[in-house]
Amino acid sequence: MSLSAAERQELAKQLRERAVALRKEMESKLDEATDEARDAGARGDSGDRSFAAAESEVDAGEAQRDQSELGAIERTLARIEEGSYGVCIECGADIPIERLRAQPLASRCTKCQSDREAREARLR
Ligand SMILES: [Zn+2]
């Protein structure tokens, strides 16, 4: 663990702010989707209804991405609490603070991340 307490706090703060922003975003999207569904229902036009349905599918995809990012943020905050944050989950090397500042959700060092991406690219 090469991170100082101040660095850990700085990154935890960044993550918590991101989590708050994401939750707000999810709430307002949910409101929007509800409004759209209501509008479409009130008009009773089948063309509008299928448009609204297609739109809410897009929203669902976005909501899922937001949800999984939120989950990753929560897992990362838990790792900060328990003190395992900032260490590569593959090889145990310290992840440089510059990388964590740019990508606070990073759980691998640059080398393991690129090895993993290369493996995944081969599997595709
Ligand atoms: Zn590594």
C-alpha cells in the first residue's frame, strides 16, 4: 500500500461525489421515463407508444450501465475502507496514484489491465 491517508481520502471523496451524481442522474432518468410513458399512454397513439417503448429500452440500457458503475464505486469504496485499495488484484503491485486519479475504479496495474484486454481481444 503506497497510498497515503490523504491520497486515499482524496480518491474516496472523488468516488463518493461520482456516486452522488450517478444516483441523481438515475433518478432524473427514471422520472423522465415515467413521464414519457404517461404521455404516450395519454395520447393513445400506437406509433407513439412503440416509440416510447424503444426509448425506454435505451433508458434501461443506460440505467444498467449506471447501476454497474455504481456497484463498482461501492466495491472500490469498500476496498479503500479495508485498505486493499491501490494494489493490483492480479499481481499485487502498487497501482500508481496518477493512474488512480485518472481512473479511480482501476483495480489492476497498467500491465495487468493491458494483458487482460489483450486476452479478451483474443477471445472475441
Ligand atoms: Zn498487476
